[in-house]
Amino acid sequence: MYPEGEPAPLPASDYGYENDIKSKITRNLEGLIPLILIIIIAAFLGHRFGVWNIPFLGGSEPAQMLVIGDPSVNMMVLLDQDKDLTYYRIRDAASLNVAPEEQLAQYDIVLLDQHMGQTAYEHSVSRQLGEALENFVRTGGKLVTVMDSGIYRSGGIYGTSIASDIIGWKATFGDTIPVECIRSSADIPTCTAPIHLRGRVYREDFDHKLMQGIEVAPADPRAPAIDLLTYDIKPTGNQIAYIKNVVTPSYYPAIVEKRLIIGKSIYFNYDPATTPGVWQNTLEYLR
């Protein structure tokens, strides 16, 4: 007999069954915890490096941008207008030769824009900086290269000179820049031969965020074509937009991208300030 109100103890077999259920649940939970942590970390890193966007994780803070070179006046105006998207600092390439990887690590985006330079040296970067930029992109950084920026390597035998045997990006940046400098029929490197034209920039990748809401620039068909300076380079990445010459039946790459697992490298074959909407889309995309 047992006191009134107290349940009789479960049989020994029932005790074993109950304990078995509890131990199974505990083991399953212990096995799920590492998986949940991996999913959370992957989601955070994917959001941090722009693979996907998770609204509640934020991302509204302005990105930190390093501008290497001497951008156009119009680009400076746009950068000042877009301070809600990015804070920027301008440096010349030579000032980044000492511990370049540590210096680049302070920034989210690097804009390599030397196209206004007057000499070959002003369009150059050192081997050390080129390798640091390559690593910057490979480890999640975002790089934007404009026109003929970085086509020469500094560090020749006379101080502020260039290496005479290097023209183009591959020798200095590896495969980071998504275009190639080829040789024309006259045996001239195409990245050293600017082409002046009147043209329009057309969207090619209709799913890309850089051209979101933009089919062609100028958008109004009644507006005159744009005066552009461009190069007859070869794309090696995803071509996002192209330039159509309105005077002659010729076409040139406008925007080309190479995406790594977490980093991005975008090349503009014209001054991005010419298309402010595309440039602002670019900042939003890279942020």
C-alpha cells in the first residue's frame, strides 16, 4: 500500500525507457549546436562580405574607402555627395609601399583611379602593393579599377621610374583585374591607346545590381551621346555593361566584374563619374 495521493512508482522497465528518451534528446541537441553555430557564422560572414543581405544585421554604416591615385573633379564631387554610403581617404600609390597589407586592412573598398595621371609613373603601382591588393580581394575586400590605372609597375632602377618590361595588369595583380591588356594589329598595347568617342553605356547583365533601374545612359533617347575616353581591352570576367560608339559601329566593354568567394573586383572602362546612377549603385552593391 502507498499513501493516498502518491502515484505508484513506475516499473523498472519504464524508468529505463524514460531515461533512454532523455539521453537521445540530449545527444541530438548536442549534435545540433555546432551545426547551428556554423549556420549563424556563415550567415554573418555572407552578409558581411556582400554574398547576401540580411536586413536585421544592419549594414547601413558608410563603408571605409581608400582612393589610390588622382580621381577626376566629377568623381570627387560624387564622393562628397555620397558620404552616407562611404567615407574616403585619398593616397598616392607610393605612400602605400611600406606594409601595404596592414594599411589596406583598414578599408572595405579600394578605388584604384590613376587615369588622370600625366606620366607612366602616375599610372603605376609597386609589386608589393599589387600583391597586397590581390590578397585584399582574395580575403574579402572590394576593388574598383578605373581605365588604365595600375598598368605599369613602379620600382625601376631610377627611383621614380617604372619597370620597362611590364605593361598591363596581370604581372602585377595576377588574375585580380577582370580585363586584359592585349596588343593591337600595330603591336601597341591597347591599354596604352586611349579611344575618344561619343557613345552610350548599355546594360548587358540584366540581373546585376550595378545596373538596377538603368537600361542605357543617357536614359533619355533625346539626350546627346556622352563624350567618353575608353580602351579596347579584353574582358576576362562577367561583362555587366558595354559602350556603343554612335559614330562608328564599334563596341567596347564598359563594366566588368570578377567575383571571388567573398571578394569582388570591378573594372570601369570609363570614368565612373560619367554615370552617377551606376556609380551610386556600385557603392550600394559593394557596401
